[in-house]
Amino acid sequence: MTGVKQQLVLIYMILGTVIVSMFVPIDWQGQAKVLRDCVVMAWVVGVLNFAYLGGGLNRLLGIRPREPLGLLGILFSPFLHRNAGHLIANTLPFAILGWLVLLQGIDNFYALSTVILLVSGLGTWLFGRSAIHLGASGLIFGYLGYLIARGYLEVTLMTIGLAFVVMLLYGDQVGTMLPDSDETTLSWEAHMFGFLGGVLAAYNPVFLDQMSVFLANL
């Protein structure tokens, strides 16, 4: 990432944080801890998988479409990556978009992430190519779809501002939700179904609230 791009990312993150803080109370410490724990977990799993298991977890716990054991990947694949470069590439967008979602509440973050995982994972398992699908990109595109859709559905300064910020940051990635025969390692299926899961969650906030209650009672 270039220095200019890094500066823009920082500016947009600050802008998004300021926009949200104008409208809702923010549990800075709690939300930062949730995000930190997610990132640390992905890196711990990655180091163990790459350094000690030779990528064996990918074959065991990745999404393998239409194979019964491949269903395990719905839960575990977001923490698995092809290599260190793949993990690094997903860490920053997950941290940025995850933070913007977390600013709207920890319970909302957990509920939204669960919905996205289910839609992205099941969609990829049912309709994906016969390959092992890995990575957090389904979640990332789900957060992107959710934030953009909320800007369209809930016309407030906060939602429009956040949608504007994420479009500036990642609007150029929308094309990776489409099939690309030249990029065989990219799971466009996870991107597409993750984005769809985020949009569906934005369209149905009542269901998202119900998911929050369900998770709180587990």
C-alpha cells in the first residue's frame, strides 16, 4: 500500500469514527478489544497453520462446495488463509470495515457477522466452484454491503457518511464479486454472497435484532 493510500485510509477511518460518534455513544475500550481479539485469533491460527501444520487446516476446515465436511468451513474458513500474503491482505480491510461496524454496537457486530457468515458460507457451499474456499473476504464484503445498504435505506447523516467513506475506500473492489477466469485463487463466490448477506441484514434490522438476542442467550 502506497504512502498516499495509507494516509487516505487513516483520514477516512477518522472521518467515519467522527461521524458515528456524533450520533451514538461509543464503548471505545470494549469495541477495540473485540476487534483486537478477532485479528489476533486469525493471526494465531495462521501462524500455527503455516508454520506447524503445513496448511493442513485449510484442507480440513475450508469450505468445500457440496461436500458434507465442507460445511465446517462456514464457521472456520474466515480464520484460514492460503498464505501469509493472503492473511496480510485481508487484515487491514477487516480491521477498517469491522471497526466501522463495531462503532454501531458490539451486539450488532456479532449478529451481523453471524448472518454474513451463514449467507456467505452456505451460498459458497451450495454454488461455489469445486475448490477449497478460504479467508475473511466474505465477512469483509458483507460489512461493505451492509454499510452501503444502510446509507441507502436509512437516510441519515451517519449512515450516508459511512456509506460514502466505505465507497471511497473499497468501491473499486465491487468487481471482484463477479466471475473471473483469470483469477482462480479468488473466491468471488464468497465475495458475492458475503455482500448479499450484508445487504439482506441491512434490509431486515428486526431479524438482526433477533439474532442479537439469540446470541446473547447462548
